[in-house]
Amino acid sequence: MNSRPWTARLVGSIRWLVVAFALALFSWAELPTALAATRPNVVLIMVDDFGYECVGANGGTSYRTPQLDKLAAGGMRFENCHVQPLCTPTRVQLMTGQYNVRNYTRFGHLDPAQTTFGHLFQQAGYKTCIAGKWQLGRDMKLPAHFGFDQYCLWQLDRRPPRYANPGLEIDGKRVDYSHGEYGPDIVNAYALDFIAKHKAQPFFLYYPMMLTHDPYQPTPDSVDWDPKAEGEQVNKDPKHFADMVAYADKLIGSVATALDKHGLRENTLLIVVGDNGTKREHPSQMGNRTVLGGKSTTLHTGTHVPLIASWPKVIPAGRVSKDLVDSSDFLPTICEAAAVSIPQQLTIDGHSFLPQLHGQTGSPRLWIYCWYAREGGAVAEKEFAMNQGYKLYRDGQFFDLTHDADERSPLAQKAIAGDAAAAHKLLQSALEKYRDVRPARLASESQAKQNPSKNAKE
């Protein structure tokens, strides 16, 4: 029998309850931090004018890409990723998860009414950053408007040089450099600093690189690098493209190294993709085969880009996928990976490829759709649906991509049978899905009055 007086026992019980309640409060207070520690970071890198043939892991033999090859070997690469044929259309599609037919206004512009992955991650408690090339409207307030806490950008407010001795816009300030600085180095350092500062909380870094877009100028690793160079017309030579690819690869490697350094690598989804194909006049080799880039065209080489994903905690090493992926798929994929909610009222055309990253079959795309018009307007310059083997344009031209990748000879009606007939039916149904989707306000907008790009060849 307990000999303690009942009053002492009561005091002891109250004291125990107080301690238990305090511990519970502490646990609940710590819960968000504990949950945050398990949420993955997301780093999405987009390389400018960078076709599928540029990466060694894809079979490219013209350029040095050891860091990308390493990421591919330790993660997953996709053989059938397609984007829009040009930079701004891809950026709009990537950031909103919607096909251009729904929301593309004009070159160099993102409709301020759009919801981006920056908004979604920011609303979910992630720190957000965009670093690199903007080209979505010239207003210093736009990055914050579209959901980014921090930014270091080129072509946000003006159009100075981007490489040697550049001009950038950084967190609301114009910053000009004149002591031999290299634009991509400055942007990369900013991205690495963002990672370091926010290593204790989940973050989303969107890194649309300035490399490897022309002008093809020397990098700091080139033998003819000139730290006194000024302007985008100095030392231009196509031979520098190889150096620019190598430099972009090095910078990507430095991001992976920084994640390792801060103990974040295992739980960070790192994705690298191109924004469109390489310039058409720039040939590259894939073994004995010469590949002419197709930028600004809807040819295979205009839309086919490298896609590499690395997430050591999740993605089995050395995986290769033949599944279709397009630029609308990145928003739903990274949102699902980070458990970031997408509002039900937001129309998303993209399909998440997160199951494939987990090594699962998932629900692969059956087709990709493309509405492409450089300047926007009511009617697409080119509109098509495609799968791995066939492509059908809105005007009825139908191509067998396996035997005619350069689209030289559309199939005659009488030749459409068997697998070709099944593909034609599938792709026609995809085109019909988007027949009357173009919003009236975009279709009637006068592009000529609002187009800022007449002197900007991007």
C-alpha cells in the first residue's frame, strides 16, 4: 500500500501532467521542423540551346560533359524528352504546366495572370529562387510576382552583355561588372549561395542557365579568353560552342558538389533539361552520324533535348527511360515529389513522371502535343501531336519518324495502315482535344503593338 499522503500523490500527479503537457507542446512545435527536414529540395536546371546530341551519355561525341554523364550514371536519363522549339515558349510551358495554346501571349513575355511553380512551392513553405536567363518581361517586380523570393537574372530589366563583363539584375538592383567577371560564374555563385543559406529548410532553385546560347564567345577556360572583352559581338566564333558546353557542364557539377558539401545531395531532386534544340547551323556528332540542330523548327532536332534526373535517395542508378516527356510535365512532377498541392481549379496539361523516377512503370504518356507560334496570335505556325514513332500535323501531314526523322516525305494516305493507322487515329484524337482551346483574349491580341522582340534574336 502506498504510504504517501493523498495530497502528495495529487501534487505528484499534477506535476507529471504538467511535464507531459510541456513535452507534448514541444513535440508539436518541433513537428514542422521535423517534417521540413524530410521534404526534398528541388533544383531544376535548364540549359539554353542544348539539344539531345550534346550530352555524352546520350551518345554525343563532340563535347565534354563528364558531370552530366556522371549524373546520368548515378540517376536516370530520358531518351524521349521534347520541349518547345524556342526559349520563351518552353519557359512559359515549363513554369505553368500548360501547353502554349492556353496561355502563350508573345515572345519575351509571361502573362502576369499565370500561376507558376514558383507560386506553388512558395505557398507550400519552400524558399524559392530563380537564377539565370529571364526573358519573360522587363520589370524588376516580376520574379516576386511569379513566386520567387530571390533572383539573379539576365534580361529582366534591360539587355546588356551576358558573358564577359556582364550586366545583371539582382534582387531589385542593376549590377554592372567591368573587371573580367563572367556572367555564368556570377549567376552560379548566387545559386550556390542560396543553397548554403537555406540548407536547413526545404528550397526550390530554378536555374535557367545563360549558357550555351550564342554569341559563341570564349569562356574563362578557353585559351583565348579575354577578361577585357566588352559586348556580345566580341570574339564570336562557332568554335567556342564546345568550350561553352564544357563550361556549362562544369557549373552543373559544382551544384551537385555543393549539395554534397552541405549534406543535401541524398534528399535533393536535381533535374537537368534543355530549353530547345541546338542552332541549326551548328553540326554535332553522335559517333559517325552528323546531327544538325533544329532550333526554331518543329523538326525532331528542334524539340528533342536531354533530360537527366538525379535523386540518390529515390532514383536507382543507371536507369534509362524511353517514355515520352514534354515541358509541361515538370511542374506536376516536382510538385508531386515535394508534396506541393496543385489547386483543383488550375488546369494542368502535364503528366507527372515521378513514378518512373521511383523505378515504377507509372502512366507513361501516349502522345505529346505542340502549339507553336513565336509571336503568339490566333493561329499556330505549327501544331502537331506525336509519339515515339509518328508525328501528325494539324494540316494533315503525317510522318514516320523511325524512317524519316527529318520529315522529308509525309506518308501518303494509302500507306497509312497497321501500326501507322493506329498511331494516326491516336494523334488525331489528341489534336481534336485542343482544337478550340485558344483563349479569345489571346487570339485577338495585337502582337505587333506589344512585341518587344523585333531586335532580339533568341
